Amino acid sequence: MLNRRLVFLAATIATLAGCATHPGPVSVADTIATTPQLSTLSGLVTKAGLSETLKSTGPFTVFAPTNEAFAKVPAKTMDALAADPVKLKAVLTYHVVPGKVMAADVKNGNVKTVNGANIALSKAGEYVTVEDAMVQRADIAATNGVVHVVDSVLIPAGH
């Protein structure tokens, strides 16, 4: 029994020591990659060849759909995106706005995305939406911008 307690205590100390050395803010790409609820997005960013772009200077604002948001997209649509890197990149860059837009800075209206199309941002009290997606977690700071976790995948017209 004492040995189990010592092992538990040693593991707890190791965990706490790891927390003390947790790195500071990282890039938008690394923030997405290390957030478990964004693992689908992270994989698609890699597949589309956007990782290095989202690690560059920026700044970028990323409206990042959760794994659950991607699960709501019809399988046929996801298969088509996976098979067409150009369309995949267009859809993913539709979630990215140049500049750093914190939730408090959102103004009601359209903003241009990295793919060139406009998306509608809206704010009512503490609630922020982008198109029909609700921001679930706002203002995840990164060294080159900010990530806002959203509950839906944004699909630009024609994709």
C-alpha cells in the first residue's frame, strides 16, 4: 500500500513539474494541433498544406470548427473535400481572417477571409457568431493571432 502511495506521489510531482515548464503561447497552427477537440481540423490543415502558413508571422484569426462540427458535415461532402486539395484549402481558408480579431473587437458586419470571400460576424452581448456558427470558446491567444472555437463548419458558396 505504501509503495502505491509513493508511486502516486511521484507521478503527481512529475505532473506538476511538467505544468511548471509548460511552454508559453504558440502559433495558431500549434494551438490547433494541441487542442484535442480540434484534432479533425488539425489533420485537415496538415493535409491541405496550411500548417506552415498558420505558423508564419500573421496575424491570423481562425474560427476553428470542433470535431463535433465536422461530424455534422455529410460524409459525401467530407469525402469530396478530402479528394480535392484545392477545395479543401478553400474551405479551410474560409475560416481564417487576416489580422487579430478578439471577441471584444467583433463588429456586426462582413469581413474578408483569407480565401477572398466575405463572412458575416455578429456580436450580441457576450455571444459571437460567424455566419451560422456560434463561438463556443473565444480568444485562445497564439503568438501569431487568435483562435475562436466554433460549433459548425463554414462552407463557402460553390463548395
